[in-house]
Amino acid sequence: MGQNYLASLSHYVPELLACLTMFGLILIEATYKEEEKGRGFFFLSAYLGLGSVMTFSFFSLSKPAVTIFTNSLVIDPFSSIMKVIMVLGTLLAVYITSQSKDIEGNLKPEFVIMATGVLVGGMLLSSANNMLVLFIGIETLSILSYVLASLRKGDDRSSEAGLKYSLYGGISSGIMLFGMSHIFGVLGTINFTEMAAALKGVETAQLAILMPSFLLFLVGLGYKIACVPFHMWAPDVYEGSPLPVTAFFSIVPKVAGLAALIRISHNFFAVEGALNIGWVGVLSIIGALTMTVGNVSAIGQRSVKRMLAYSSISHAGMMLMGVLVISELGTRSVIFYSLTYLFMTMAAFMVVSFVNDKYGNDHFERFNGLIFRYPLMSIALAVVMFSLAGIPPFSGFVAKFHIFTALLTKKYYVLAIIAGLNSVVALYYYLKIVRLMVLKDAESKDTIGGFNILNQSVVVALTVPVVLLGVFWEKLLLMADGAKIFIQ
Amino acid sequence: MISLSSYLFISFTLFIAGIAVMIARKNIIAMMLGIELILNSAALNFAAYSRFVNNNLEGHLMSLFIIVIAAAEAAVGLAIVIRFFQIKETIHIDDAAQLQS
């Protein structure tokens, strides 16, 4: 038994490294004096730690799937690539934090430490193979997120965001646990593999308990992805939190929740039957609503940060389309979508962050005539916006195209039509910002301090994959096939 | 004789009570108590199913972990409520309405 655990540890290096990074960062932060402003060494260690986590997850991509710690965790290529995406998101959010003025200097280290903790929770969630680990993952993710949302201590909006997040989070995790307890009662185990085997022999009376229980189970995950009936917290939290935190929330918890949802769907609902029909039906309604509500709410926004936050809700709905087809094609399309969405949203948030630091707000008018002052940044932002809207040469189009293909192979025509209409609506508010940048005159000639050479090159470096993934996506998919991205 | 159904009935009552508290009460501390009720109803369910039906340790494990994590969540939640109280000098949920869209 003991040897078994030691052998499991060797597959568990990325998570252990992330934990170690977190503790190391706490110790490093403790050595700084109160009056010391620069945190160069702290951020260097954060980049090094997260970078090593990413390297190790990347190398475990090519390894075959194993279950470790007495079947409670599964490390397969799918969970590894989700981990790579999450670590990349955390790294970029840490970079935005180090440059942003939206978080005070002495709170920046706290953001980095908490974000690493959220990352650990997300990694746990993406490779969970029983309900206990899933619950612990969700709670590690949530409890630290509450703190992140209320990071600006003296600010009433930030603490209100944290308050709302924790109340909604508490009730949704409670409802999820109540559902889990009845699933456990009927199936007699908390292990996903054994549950899937037990599901094959259920009777009709047991199904009558199981179906509402799975619905309650979905509440907890749906809350993390911020899909529609459970999205009430999202706009408030996204607005109240500091901008780097919003950027972080728009990618890492979503990817983690989606990974868990994909694993659950493939484990329990891949077989034809009443459960499959019910689950796919519920997910399609939720997904269609999520896309529509996110898009419609994004139209009327004045602040670009709020617009991006609402559009992240609608992108989550789009990714749900890839989840509900429950096929290898669907999974691959979700992976591709989240990878491209990571680059697009982080580049957009980075540009918005620097404009926000300069003017104190990020209303659409602040971007007037940006192309005459910072042509490179404007072109990068325009490329990202075109890609988010799904216009052909860029990767956002390819990602959406894959989702549509997955939907059409299962003949979900209505969903495909709803998704297509939503893309048209999204075009309006994404192109609005491009129009303002190009056609309007600049308000002032002031230089924006955030756009120094280093930051400009980082933004451009984030835009390059957006273009390259749009053109050379076939090669990437071939590589993905070589790495055998599938779910056990 | 206490059977499984008595436990299930009690935990269901607790669950409904928790939801009712969350909806009806406007005091933030009372709402956090409602969350505790919901979590405890789930923990009770796990223990009862483990004792009467499944005869394995997994349910008990889940109950223990739920208790631990509920404590952690309450700690963070209370810290945020205290911060909110220091700024607004109220713990009424209707006063947390600045972020309405």
C-alpha cells in the first residue's frame, strides 16, 4: 500500500510542484519588509515555479493514462492538456498583475499566492476520478476565489463582489453535495469508474432518484462555468473584482469546470438511454441560454471589461456545445476552443488593463483613435476582436467551426442555428471597439505608460498564436492526434 | 426503530429549511447559517446511506470532509462579511446592491 502511494507520487509531480510554488511564494513574501516596493525576486520565483509546473504537465501529455492514489485521480492526456491551459492562464494573469495598477503593490503577492492555490484546485478538478476529489477540487477553487474577488480590501465594490460570490458559491456547493449524497446512496460508491459500471444495471425506480440528483450535481459545476441559471454572480463579481482577477476568472475556473463536466459526461452519459437523453437535453437548454444571455447582455455595456466578462459567459455556452455532443470530436473541439480563447482573452484583457491604468476607467470612448497613437497595439486588439467574433483567417473561426462540425455530426441542427445566430450578434459589440479605434479621432495625445516595449512585445506574442492557430490548425490537430487526446 | 427513511426525511427537511432561510432572511449571517444547514443535510445523508445501505467507509469519509470544508468556507465567508461590515456598517443583504447591472 505504501509503495503504491509512493509510485503514484511520480505521476503527480505537476500538482506537487504547484503546491510547492505556493508555499515557497508565501515564505518569500514573508522576507520582504513593509517599505520595500519592488517585488522582482518574488515574481521571478512565481514565473519559475509556474513555468516548471507547465513543463512537467507538458511532458506528461505523451504518457498513457493511469489512475493513481487508489483510483481517486486519473492522469491522462486530456487532463494534462487542460492543466497546461490552466497554468498558461495563471502565468499570464500573474504577468498582468505585475504590470497593472488596479491592484495595490502590497496586495500583488497575495494575488499570486491565491491564484496558484486556485490553480491547484483546478488541476485537482480536471483529473478527479471520484466525487470526494471533485468536491475538494471545487472547494479549493471556490474558497480562494472568494478571497481573490474581495482582494481590494478598502473598496466597497470589491468586498461586495466577494460577499456575493461566497454566498452563491456556498449554496451551490451545498446543493451539489445533496445531489451527490443521493447518487452515492443509489449507486453505492463514490468512484466514477465503479459508478459507471453500477449505472448499467439501474432500475426505473432508481432512475427516478438518480435523474433529479444528477441535476442537483450539475448545479455545482454549472456555477463554476457560470452557465445561465447559475450565472447571477458572474456580472457582479467580474465588475467588482480588480481587472487582473477578472481576466483570471474568465479562463481558469471555467476550463477546470469544463474539464470536470466533460469527464462526468463521458463516464456516465455516453451510453444511449433515458439518462443520456435527459443530460443532453438539459445541457443543450443551458448552453443555448448561456450563449444568448451572455451575448445580449454584452451589447449594452459601456465598459470594455464588463463587455469582455459577459462575452466570456457566452463563450462558455459555446464550449458547452462541444461538451454535450459527448464524442471524441466534441472533446477535441473544446480543447482547441479553450486554448485559442485563452490567448484571445488574455491579449484583450492586457490591452484593456493598460488603458484602464492610464484613464481610470475602460469605457469604449477611451479607445478612440488608438490606432494613430499605438498602431501595433490597435492592430493586435483588432486581430483579437476579429478572432473572438469568429471571422475566418483567425483561430476563433476555426474553433467555432470545429464546434459546429461536432454538433452537425450528431444532427443537433437547432443548436447549430442558435450558435450561428449568436456569432452574428457577437460581431456587433466586438467590431464596435475596432470601429472606434480606427475611425474616431483621438481624445488626447498623452502617452499610455503601460505600453512600453516589453508589454507591447508580450501582447504581440499573444496575438501570434491567434493568427497561427487559425492558419496552421491542421498541423496542431495532427500533433494532438499523435499525443492521443482521448478520454479513457 | 430508526430506519433509513427517517434519516432521509430529516435531512430533506434540513435541506428545505436551508433553502428557505437563504431565500427569506435578509441578514447575511443568517444566510450563512442556511448554507451550513444545507451542507449538514448532505453530510447526514452520506452517513445514513453508509450505515444502512452501502456498508462502506466512503460515505463516512465524505461526511468528515464536508464538515472540514464547511468550516473553512465559513471562516472565509465570515472574514468577507466582517470586511463588508467595516465598510458599510450593515450586514443587510439589500445594502449590497451597488453592483446591480
